[in-house]
Amino acid sequence: PALARAQGFTRPIRVVVPFAAGGAADSATRALTPGLAQRLGQPVVVENRTGAGGSLGGGEVARAAPDGHTLLMDASSPLVTP
């Protein structure tokens, strides 16, 4: 467990919502991010990346650097698409 400690955040955290602004996933994300920002001591930015049933936003997060600064908030099950 000691080796798995987080190294800390060095820039704002991105939460990608792969659906349109104003929808259920977007609203839930925007309700949760102020608490997340407070707990982590880092700004949290919500970005909507719509298209292809969530695949575009999911793909963007999959290609992001694996440093914990990019998260995906998805409310659908077909995340197995290429």
C-alpha cells in the first residue's frame, strides 16, 4: 500500500463527460466536482465531448496520459466500443 500512494496533482483535473451539456451525466458531474476539487485541493474542469454515443469522449480519455489528471464520467454501458 505504501508504494501505491498518489504523487499529487500538478495541474487542473479534467473530467470528460461524453454527452451534451445539460443532460443527466453532465448535471451529476457538475454537482460532484466542487467537492472533488475541495478534497483534492486542485481545480476540476468539466469538459463535454459529445458524439458517437460516448465513444469520442471515452476515446479521448483512453488516449490521455495515465497520470490521473483526466477522468471520465460516463452513464452508459457500451464502453466496449473501439
